[in-house]
Amino acid sequence: MDANTDVIQGTLDMLILKTLSLEPMHGFGIARRVEQISRGVFKVNPGSLLTALTRLERAGWLDSEWRETANSRRAKYYALTRSGKRQLEAETADWTRRAAAVARILKSEA
Amino acid sequence: MPSWRHVTRGLRSLLNRSAADRDIADEVEHYFDEAAAVLRSKGLSAEDARRAVRLEFGHANNVQERVRAYGWENVVDTVGADLRHAARQLSRRPAFALAAVATLALGIGATTAVFSVVYSVLIKPLPYPNADELVRIRHSDIHGERSFSETMYLTYREENRTFASIGLWHETAGDADRPR
């Protein structure tokens, strides 16, 4: 099986929100953090990630800001808003409930 | 829950598409550069790092297009482009355009004419107060409709307990709107 897999459908938003709850980051920073923390299990595709960032920003869960980077380039940094934090809590609770249910089913004797 | 930002951000990029496009291009480019920088720090040459990033993510333009395609403002853009395209095509072939317009005009005209007749004959309420409470009394048996004599009308009017009142009209040529 391929070691790198795409992020599970529907969980990308939650992973982005969680990653940004640590500190504001730019797009690539988020992708890298997700890959590192998942120990390379999840690979984030830039097209999906940047689209998701736009969507989350419009939903009011993220704010964005252009900043000058160390090598005087401009990069777009994203930060979690208060309603984004609430959204993360809701999605985390929902995910935990679902994952536990799936685990129970898989462990049950058929 | 839709937020006001969907409206404002969409409008902003609709009103200044080139600035919005430049932002997306810069963001994608920055992403690719950062990815290449990580590979360079692992010992790849600048050229190899760029190629590896391209291999992994595809061409930057494709990524930009994908990000750019998000949002309701693109529907407006696309519909506008379609309309402009249609106008160009029609102006290029005026004979076809004329035939299409004539067909539409005839079709709409005929439908309107038929409807206005049907409306005035079948649908339009009669010009009396409380027109929806009006009913017509008919006499009929198994052989069909029976005529209604004047004495029968008087009997009905005296015995009436069902209607507010009963009137009689006589069909003659002429103005059918007036009660007689």
C-alpha cells in the first residue's frame, strides 16, 4: 500500500483548523505540518488546500493577512478566528464520536 | 451557515479580478517555492527541486485555476462570458439571428393571442360583486339539458332557501355583460 495517502474526505477542514490553532501559518506551512504530524501518512495537495483555505476564510473561521517573509517575499498567512475555534471544537467532537463508532464496529465479533 | 464574507469577498474579486488573480498566483508560487526550498535543504539542486515539485503538484497554472474556480463570483464570470460569446456568434450570422428572433416573436405572439382569448372567455371573473359566489342553475335529466320556464323561475325564487337571491337572464345578441 502507498505510504502517502490523500487526506480522508471531509477531514481536511478540521486538520487545517487544528493546525492553525497552534499559530498563524501560510499555506505550505499548514501542508508541511499536517504531513509531519501525521508522520507522512497524509499528503496535502496544494489545489485542495488553498481552495479549502479560501472557503474557510469566507465561512468566517479564518482570517488572512499578507506578510513580508524573511527573504522579502509576500506570503499569505492564515489565523484562526473565534468562530473558527468553536467550529474546530464541534468538528473534533463529531469526529471523535464517529471514529469511536467505526472502531467499535470493526472490533465486534462478526 | 453562509457568512457575509461570501458576499464581500466574492464581490471584491469580481470587481478587481486582476488583483484577485495576482493574489492567487503569488500564493501558489510561494507554496511551490517553499516546497522546493525544503527539497533543496535535503541536498537537491535548485533545478532538481523545482522539477520534483512540478512532478508532485502538477503545473502551477493548474493549481491556480483550481483555486480561482472557487466561489459564486465565477458563476457570474462564466455566465457573462457565455452571453458575450452568444452575442458574438449571433452578430456574425445575422440571417440566422433574424430567423431565431422571428421564430421566437411568432411563437410568443401566437401564445399570447390564444391566452388572451382563453382568459377573457373562460378564466376572467364576471364583472359583478362577489363574482366567485355566482352559480348558474341548469335543468337537466338523462336526455340532456331542459329549458327553464319563467314560472319555474318564479317558483324557485319563492322557495329559495339556498341562495342569497336568484335572477334570470335571457341570451340575446349584443352586450352580454349587462344583467337583463
